[in-house]
Amino acid sequence: AWFRADSLRRVVDALRDDVGGPRIVGGAVRDTLIGVDVTDVDLATPFIPTAVIDRLESARIKAVPTGIDHGTVTAVVDGRNYEITTLRRDVATDGRRATVAFSTDWREDASRRDFTINALYADPYSGEVFDYFDGQSDLAAGTVRFIGDADQRIAEDFLRILRYFRFLARFGHGAIDTRALRACAKGVHGLTALSRERIAQELTRLMALSNPVLAVELMIDNGIFAPFLPELKDRAAAHLEQLYAREVAHHQKISLSARLLTLLPRDAIVVDRVAARLKLSNKLRDNLAKRVSTPDPSVRNIREIAYRSGMDCATDAAMLYADGEILRDCMAKLGTNSVPEFELKGGDLIALGLPAGTVVGKALHTVETSWISEDFPPRARQMEIARQLVGTLLSASK
Ligand code: ATP
Ligand code: MG
């Protein structure tokens, strides 16, 4: 079951050894055990990185030293990447990055991982699972548990606070470990020491999950947003929950931008400040700006929003900023229509007798504006508007 791809078998064979490994580790084992599709397969090996590179190259596999200080080599086979990390132990941390030493002890490698459910290993040949901290029973019980003392593990790397909530949103369905929550709340000041990019990456991964509502609620209750998102809107979790309910009710996929906007006031300046602070990608920043600055959606303007900013933006704007009957009407109007298309070109106006020149672009824009205000009639009416305008322009220039 572990060799769904031939490329993985090639990598594993290259690292095969009588004394140990390689083993599949982390997310791939965890997700396979609960029947979730695996996209990334990470491997762990007792071989030091230079030996890993040698072995891969002998097997004619491309080896890229992607994180040699941390013991990580990436094997590239048939366009797939496999991260291969040498077993290690953390020797020192500053709350952001660990200094590591290589190890040949699997349990030691497991003990520096964050949560019990993330410290599972599998022998790719036999399928045997190695579980040093009861990760399988936590996975079955829906408990996200730190390996070792939560306070200490958080002090080693404060990003683990955000990871805790992300994994809780994905795998948590049982009792919540109140000690872990308290440790997160206590360590929250440490988030200010992390880079904004790492925080933003965790936040966007969390918000992209299929149901982050409970995790977000717990984060709010424990003051987790305060260091990096002081703009957090009142009752943000309720807004997020409502957005999810609407997504289900309207069979509509909502974007990451919409999810993020449930956390923020509807204020373009504030939203852009947050996007800049978190160094969000230009694309995400643009999408946020487009959504937050739409006019109040209504049945009258919703198609105009779709025309000007795209169907996804219009859907999100309605879901975020319309309610009740207005929301229903907006969705109905969007659902039965595609984005309106303005079909005229400058050439059409010239064919109607307008002399070529800058006047053409301006006239076309005027026609487009009338067409929008008439609620996007079809091409025949577009031509009609154009003919009238050209007639007026020509008679005025006589
Ligand atoms: P995902 O499906 O989200 O990628 P994953 O378990 O693969 O889940 P990654 O962030 O890709 O998570 O990390 C891979 C593994 O590395 C984790 O399963 C965990 O064992 C370990 N790990 C990653 N980040 C940390 C950290 N900050 N502290 C301790 N262990 C970590
Ligand atoms: Mg991963």
C-alpha cells in the first residue's frame, strides 16, 4: 500500500539498508492510517545527508540538497519530490529554529517532532508502523497531543502554537487537552519573535481547511490572534461559522480570501494593512482588496460586481456582505447567469461611421457604461446603444 508510485519504490530501494530504514514518516503515515489521500511522502533515514546523496546518485536519482544543515535532501523522480531527512535530535533552540545533530535512533528522532500523531513511522516494505508515543490511539481518539511537556515544546519553537490549532482543526474530534491550550495561551508572546511569513503560512493553511471554526474559536478565546492580528473583528468565529453554513446552503465554494475576511472589519485600509504586515502574496492581497471594496451587494448590482471583479469575487461578496433575502436573490441571479460579456470592439463603432482615433475608446466606454446600467442586454442591444451614440457624436461634430 505504501508504493502507490513507482518513483517512491525507486527512492526507497536506493536507501535500503540492512540495519535500518528508510521509513515513511509524519503526515503520510498519519493520513494513510485514517484513509486520507496522501500528496507528500517524507522519508527518514539513519544515513547522513552526504550518504543519502551518494546513494541516490548511484541509483541515477536526482538529489537536491534542500536543507543540508537540517539534514534534508530532496529526491526528484518522475517530477515527484521526496524529502529525505536524516534522523536527528535537537541540541539547542532559540524559539524559532533548532540546531540539530544527526542521530541513528528512531525514537530520538520521534521525540523532537511536535505532536504524537505526527511522529508515526512506517516500514515501506512490510507496512509495519512504529509508534513511540501512542500516536495511533490519539489519532483514533481525535486528540492532538504534544510530545513531552507542552510548555517546553512551545518554548523551543513558538510556531507549534499555530500548528497545534491547525492540526486540531484537521484531526481533533475528541476531548481537548486543556493543558495544551493553556500552554499555547501562555506562550503566545513568543509569536512576535517569528517571521510574519511563517505566521501567515500557518494562518492561511488553517483557514483553507474544511472546518477551522472550532479551532479559530479556541484561538480567539486564548488570545492567540492578538500578537499578529490585533484588528480581529468581534465575533469573528461566528462570522466564519456563518460563512461555512452559507457555503453548504448555497452549494458554493468560498475562497480563502473570503474566509480570511470573516476575521477582519470591512475596511479596505485595515485589510490592506494586515495583508502587508503578513506579507501575503500579491494575488491574495489583490483578492482581499477586491472583495472588501465591493459596494453592498444587492440584486441590482451583483452582476456588475461579477462583470467588474469576476464571478468568484461576486459570490464571495454576496456570501460575506449580504443577508437573508438579499443574499438569496444575489445567489439566484449569479447562479443562472454567467459573467456578462461586452461584445463590441472599436471596429464595430468605426463600421458605424465613427472616425478612427481616441474618440473610439471613449465612445466604447460610454456604450459599455450604458450597457451595464441596462443590466447587460445582449449584443443586439449593445449595437443599438452604439448606433445611437455614434449618431449623436457625428451630428454634434458637424
Ligand atoms: P501536512 O499534511 O500539513 O503537510 P505534515 O505532518 O506533513 O502535515 P509538515 O509541516 O509537512 O506536516 O511537517 C512534516 C513533519 O515534520 C511533521 O509531521 C512533524 O513530525 C515534523 N514537524 C514539522 N514542523 C515541526 C515543528 N515546528 N516542530 C516539530 N516537528 C515538526
Ligand atoms: Mg507535509
